[in-house]
Amino acid sequence: MPDDIEIPATPDQVRAAVAGLKSALDAHLAAVEAGAGENDPNVQAAYDALASAGEAYDDALFSAYEEVTPFGPVEGLDDSDDESD
């Protein structure tokens, strides 16, 4: 089989990815609730894990069903693109 052919995700893989996303959401909330301020490394680590889990779920969902979620990457958190000026 050529390397450029992608095998679709199985329903079990999609369910595992969504379980990972749910777990990452819980871990992120727990880190935020216990956070020690704006630059808490535990919150940042939970944020990164949540972003990764969301991407894994999106990839599996699309691979298996060609469906997407309404969640996407955050373009930037600065106010430079703010049109309310």
C-alpha cells in the first residue's frame, strides 16, 4: 500500500479521541480553578493538552465521517485585530 493513502479512523478511534477531549476539558477546568495567576504553568500545560486533544478529535472525526467541529485554532489573542476601535 502506498504511503500517501490514509486509512480512515474507526468509530472506536473517534470515541477514544472524544473521550480524550472530555478528559482534557476536565483537566483544563481543574487547572484554571486551582490556578496561581495569569502565567500559571499548569494552566498553560492543560491548555496545550486541550488544544492537542481537540485537534486529535477533529482529525479523527473528519477521517471517519468527513465532519468537522465548530472549534478552530485561535488566530491570536492580541487586540490588534479588534474592529471595535
